Amino acid sequence: SQRYRIAVIPGDGIGREVVPEGLRCLQAAAEAHGFELECTEFDFACADYWARHGEMLPPDWRDVLGGFHAIFFGAVGWPEVVPDHVSLWGSLLRLRRGFDQYVNLRPVRLLRGVRSPLRDREPGDIDFLVVRENTEGEYSSIGGRIFEDTDRETVLQETVMTRTGVDRVLRYAFELAAARPRRRLTWATKSNGIAISMPYWDERATAMAQRYPEVAADSDHIDILTARFVLQPDRYDVVVASNLFGDILSDLGPACAGTIGIAPSANINPDRTWPSLFEPVHGSAPDIAGRGIANPVGQIWSGAMMLDHLGEPAAAERVVAAIERVLDERADVLTPDLGGTGTTEGLGTAIAAEIAAGAAGRGRRPE
Ligand code: NAD
Ligand code: IPM
Ligand code: MN
């Protein structure tokens, strides 16, 4: 049978609590669909590898991880001990760049059984994809401080937009939009205020739109875009944004759809030169870590996106269908962020059992 080699990095905080539930569900799907997942765990986390070596990843990380079919990642960050920019630039952001995972695909969907904080919103009203540029943009280490510790102390940080980098994420987003029933795309901009990089982004998006006449494309300034996520979420189908804007939208969207605890993401290297990385949108949540109450659905759904990427779309659909059924029908196992009193393990176990049982799916593609 087909065998996939997966690098597993649980990370810190609730990453260590939700990853086992993700693996439990993935193994149930593998068994049901007759393939194997050979998982190798790595302790690349603040509390493990960093504590011993003072680095987040070994120097040969590219060789260590580069040969896997995919990376299944929890979350890293232990801000009390390691400054966030050190831990994140030392691991997740390094992996995204080093493995050229230039698309960060983050589905946002209001699922049955989950209550939106928005008034009168029902499943179907919120169903869009955030496509986030994942290797450049506002996330840069170019810049520095001058005149330190004086009144003239000055800090500069550059935004980087390359034609290749902007075009490839736009192309990916337009291709996705063209394949969806509504064929709508909105690109986030801020060309009124950010007067160099954002007009460039608009220029490239406008040029790309001309190549996809079947897609209804428009742009929103990021400020009103956030307001419309709340007021008119049904407006959106595919939303493509620069790195920082995409980061913000991909917490706001899931919050509108009930909780960031269910939101998945796929850091994709579409060229398949390197492994892609699958992780929930949320972080290590130090405020609830160690209590066994984190919602594992974001991790499990990210696993479904990984199965789809590996070439197992039926297994991926089965996982998503199981998530939808359990959230809709099993109020007894919902975690506190979903208004329940359940536990991480209870919800993960219920979804794994549903995957194994595999009742005829109302399933759909993982994104
Ligand atoms: P966070 O996502 O960890 O937590 C934000 C809030 O959402 C917290 O109140 C938390 O309890 C809640 N929450 C998050 N995930 C949840 C889940 N699965 N179930 C229930 N509630 C959940 O964001 P933060 O507090 O800004 O960051 C905490 C740490 O995580 C920092 O070190 C940060 O840098 C890191 N971080 C890492 C990643 C990653 O590795 N991908 C992503 C975001 C943040
Ligand atoms: C995310 C996270 C990361 C990001 C942080 C932890 C660096 O917020 O994956 O959304 O900003 O990309
Ligand atoms: Mn984020």
C-alpha cells in the first residue's frame, strides 16, 4: 500500500495537546482508506530543542526535514522564556521560507453546530478562502535601529514585494477562484496609505485579473475589508492578501465563524520541490495550555488538508465530514471555545470514531 512519510512537530503549549488528536484522526483515515502514514516526531520547540541547544532547529534542518512528504506542525511559542520573534523566526517562518511555501491557504467556514458571534449568520453565509502570501511582504528582517538609546533612536523595517513573489500567489488565488462555483476574488490592498508597495500589488493583481476574465475580481482596502468580514461575510469567496494582511484576516475570519480553534491552514509549496507544512491557524495558547481543553479541530482539519495534498482526497473528505457531523450532533463533546464542557481528547476521540465508522459523507473538499 501507499506509504507517506510525515515529519511531526508538536511544538509548545497546546500544540502538544492537539497534535496527538490530529494523528489519531489521520491514522483512522489511513486505516479506512488503506494507506500508511509513517510519522517521525521532532522536538523542535522552545521547551525541548531550544532549551538544550539555544536554537529552534538543528543546523542541517533542511536535510533532516526536506525528504518528508509533508510536515504536520502544532504551534511554537513560549513567550515567557523565548522572545516570540526569536522562536518564530527560528522555526515556523524559517520553514515557510526555506521550503518556499509561498501559499498559506486558510479556509473559513461556518459549520453546522457552531455558533457565529455575528447576528443571524448560518452555515453557508460564511464560506471563503483566505490566500495569504507566505514568504515576503511585511514580514522581513531587513532594517534596523540607528542612534540607539538616544532621543534620535530610529527604527526602519522594509516591506519586500517581488514580481515573482506577488504574481505567484495571485496566480494561485485566481486559479482557485476560477475553479469555485461563485468565481469571485477580492484582493486586499491599502494603496491609499501604503503608497509604494500596495499600488504595486494592485498593478500586479489588475494584470492577473485580465488573464482570468471568468473570475469577478475586485479589491477592498484592508480597513473596510475587516469591517465587511463582520457585516457582509457572504460577500467573499477567495480573498488574497499580502503576508501581514492575510495573517490578520485569517484570525478575524475564523472568529466570525465561531472560534479560531477550528481554523486550519496549509503552507503550500505548489511546485512540490519541498514538503508543505500543515498547522492550525492558532498558536500555542499559553493561557489554556496544560488543561486539556484546547479545541483539536484546527489541527485535525489541517490534517485533512495534508491528506488532500498527499493525493488522498477521499480520505480528506472523510475527515472533514466527520468533523462536521461531530460538531453538529455531539454537543456533549464540544470544547469550551465552542460553548461546551468537553476536552481535547474527548473531541478528538469522537471525531476519530466517526472517521472509522465512516457513515455516508455529506463530505466536501477539505478547503
Ligand atoms: P494563540 O492563537 O495561541 O491564542 C489566542 C487566544 O485563542 C487565546 O486566548 C487562546 O486560548 C485561544 N485559542 C487558541 N487556540 C485555541 C484552541 N485550539 N482552542 C481553544 N482556544 C484557543 O495566539 P497568541 O496568544 O497571540 O500567541 C501565543 C503564542 O503562540 C505566542 O508565542 C505566539 O507567537 C505563538 N503563535 C504561534 C503560532 C504558530 O506556531 N503557528 C501561531 C500563532 C501564535
Ligand atoms: C500564523 C502566526 C504566525 C504568523 C506567527 C506566530 C509568526 O500568527 O501562522 O498566523 O504571523 O504567520
Ligand atoms: Mn496569525
